Amino acid sequence: MDADAIRAAFLEYMTEQGHVVIPRAPLIPRDDPTTLFTGSGMQPLLPYLLGADHPAGTRLADSQTCLRVQDIEEVGDNRHTTFFEMLGNWSLGDYFKDEQIRQFWTFLTERVGLDPDRIYVSCFIGDPTHGIPKDDESAAVWTRLFAEAGIAADQVEVDTEEHAASVGTGGARIAFYGKKNWWCRGGKAEEMPIGEPGGPDTEVFYLFPHIEHDPAYGTHCHQNCDCGRFIELGNSVFMEYRRTETGFEPLPRRNVDYGGGLARIAAAALNTSDVFRIGLLWPIVEQLEVLSGRSYDDETHAMRVIADHLRGATFLAVDGVRPGNKAQGYVMRRLIRRAVRYAFKLGLEENFFPQIIPTVAGIYDVHYPEVKQHADTVVAILAKEEQAFRRTLRKGLKQLGGYRRTGVTGAELFVLYDTFGFPVELSTEEARQRGITVSETWRAEFDEQMAAQRARSQQATSLHA
């Protein structure tokens, strides 16, 4: 099954299970000033997870477009992207652990056709400090499902990724972790925002046995290892708690929040651990091969970054974002400029965005027709930004190349920002890739230069008032 078929199968299956399919929310949150982008399927549904009644009922499903840039430096490996689709289903005070886990299992093994023998899971080990018990209930459901498939389901407690990497899981199907299996927007239980919901989750991983474990990630491989041998397909969050000023209290009703990575499930269905080889990204890669005359196998990292960033920038433009120096516009500009910089590595020194964006629109034509409807506008916005940055990129790279090989300062990085429009993150990344050491104090020096510039600007404003 390709990604389009999997998305359709999921929504059809959820409908059969009594869910109402709701449309995607924009990438820019409407009523959430705490975050720049919609980064998960649950984010637009937060009021309903806290107890409000949803007009569509207690069983919901969708495929939500998301953007997360906190892992932008990770893009280039086999599974990280800034833009992604999350398949989601929710129970608002309706079913709970047993039905949810069985739904997920049935969808993966029967509707998608994944091999049950390559599925591994994790559950929450508990948090005695906050009075939150170990999630034996979820583990028991998984044990029964594995048994029905003729698979023994040993359990192991490893608490942290570091612990698992050092002692191993012994091939156990069910591994209990701590904070990795507690879900809330703050991450750890003690960082959970006051008034918001959270709870234990159970995560599902798919094993790619042909990939050798990389000892750089620890002595032993395990479900949450970053070596690429396991890939997380999705997680089911069991929201039972709300953070208060004094601790945790039960939510008015228990909810289920499931999120599954469409690209990762599609990659597993194709028996590849490389999400860039699926139909949502591979047409972009193929076009980059044609335009550059180079192969994906030889230029894997650069082509992955360009494909991901242009797709993300396209959807941002569709949802109303424009390149700028603040907030969402700054992130969009950074995506575009990183794509251009990596294009230079492929020898693409002329504008090529107008040839890629229609490909993105074609990929999503059926499920997100708004991309094709706004394609001309998106091309105009992104091509203008591409052209403007290309004019300064050569000068900026030349300037960076002239810096001494050790200890580039924050003041020098500020020149690249102020004169050539290089985001400081792009400058530091480029410097390190060129083997140019960046001063340990660069951030403080850069901030000092930025503060001085603001002071000069304010002074100039008062003089002309």
C-alpha cells in the first residue's frame, strides 16, 4: 500500500468503528498563542480533551498536517522530517485502552498488512513521585494480541533510553520506559503545563532486521534506539490526568489520543526504513535527480533536506504564512534558505522552486486539493524568496570561507546575519560542515551585537520623531 491508500484505509476503518472524520486544522494554530505551529493531531482538539463537548461527537478521526522545527538539524536521516501527516483518532470519554490498542493492531496488521512478528511496543513504567501507576493494563492487552498471533511477549523494564542501550532489552516485545512513555506538551510530568491534560502512552515500533545496530548509539539496540533499526509508527496516549498547582487530578473523563506517522507506516509497508522513498516524497527526489544530474544514493542528505523543506514551505504558504524575520515567517524563511543552500551542493545554482512546487501539489491533489488551488500563489511567493536569497548566498559563503579556521566569533556571525541575511543557525551549521570551529562564546557575542543594533535603531527612531 502506498501512503495515499494507507490514509484512505485508515479513515475508512475509523469510520467503520463509529468515528466521524474531521478536516485538518491549518498549520498556524487559531487559538493557541503558546506555539507557532500545529505540531500534533491533538493540538486543535485540546478544549475537547479537557472536557468540552465536540459537535461531531465522542469518536473522531483525521489526517492532520503538522510542522515541527525543533528537530530541523535531524532532517537528512532516514526518518525525520519537519513537515508530516499524522493519522489520528480520539475517544472523548468513550472507549479506552483495550479497544484503542486492538484498533491500532488490527489496522496495522490486517488493513496495512504489516508483519506482526516485526512489531514491538513500549509502555509507561510509572511515576511513584506523582502517584501515577505502571501501565500494566496496556501491557496485558499487548500480551494477549501477540499471543493471538503466536508470538511470545516478554516484558522488560529499562526506564530510560540510556539504560536500555547499556543493558539491552533481550529482544522483549514490551519494554517499559519512563518519560518516553509519558505524553504531555511539556514532556516530563513535572514540566506539564498547568491546566493541560496528559497521561501514559503506549508506542508501536517496527523492526528492520536487515539494518545493523550502530554501536555509536549504545552497546545494545532497543525500541527507542536512534540507530534506525527500529522506527516508531505511532502512539496511543491515554489522557487521564490534568496538571494542577499542587500536583495531578483525574480528568472529568478519560480520553484516547492516537497519532500515527503516515510516512513511517507507508515506509514500513514498502519494507524500507527510508521515509523519503514513499510516494509523498519520492517524486520530489526524482525531480531533483533530473534537475541536478546526480543520484539520490550519492546525494542522499542534500536531497532529503530539500524535499522536506520545500514541501513544508509549500504548505506554510497555502496556510497563509509569508517569509519574514519574525515568528512563523522566520521559520518559513529558514526552510527556504536551507533548501537553497543544499541546492548549491547539488550544483543547482539557478532558480528551481517553480519546477518543484507543482510536483508537491500533484502529490497531494486528491486529499488536499487546496495545495493545487493555490499553486500559482505559492510559486510566486517561494520563487521570489529563492531569487532574493541566491543574490546574497554567494557573497555570504565567500565571506564565511574567509574567516579563520578556528574560533569564528559571534560578532562575525552577526555580520553574516546583518549584511547577508544568513540566519545564525544556518551560519553555524555551514561553518561546522566546512570544518570551521565556532567560538564557544559565539551566542553571547552574537546577542551582544544584536542588542547593540536594537539600541542604535531605537536611537535613530527617537532622533527622527
